Amino acid sequence: MPVLVILITISFSFYLFYKIKYVRSKRPIERRWISSKSSIALGLFVGLFGLNQLFLNGNTITYIIAAIFILLGAFSAINGLKAYKHYLPLAADEAKNY
């Protein structure tokens, strides 16, 4: 499905963008905040990749691997979202006081 391919490409682009931004950042809490955003993007990438695999082949092995990718992507995105919510006010305070 072309929509999934576009979403996969966008999520991978955001992952690369946030990783480059992470390397260039100097503040420690801001780095953790940016790392959480890259974790969300990576989780979306892996989950969407697994979802795309469901439409390509019809093997049992493909379904099992796609389910693993979808679960790993969901866990990564959820943990990244929790970290994002935790570090957001801390990063704002750090930016204000820096």
C-alpha cells in the first residue's frame, strides 16, 4: 500500500532528524527529551513496517514476524511517549534557566 510506504518514509525521516538534533544538542535534559521523540518515530517506523508486511505476503511466518514488529513498535512508541511527557516540563525549565 502506497500510503504505508509514505508513512514509513516520513517516520524514518523524523527518526533521522531527531537523532541528528540529539547529537547537536548540548543540554542533558533536552537530549533526553529529543531522544524520546526519536524513540516515538522509531516505534512508528517499526510498527508501520510490520503492518506493511501483512499486505505483501500471505505466509504464516510473515504474519508472525509482522506481529512481532507491530508489538515492538507499539512498545517503543508508548515508552517514548511516556518519556516525552516526563521530560517536556524539565526541558522547558532547563531552556528557561540555561
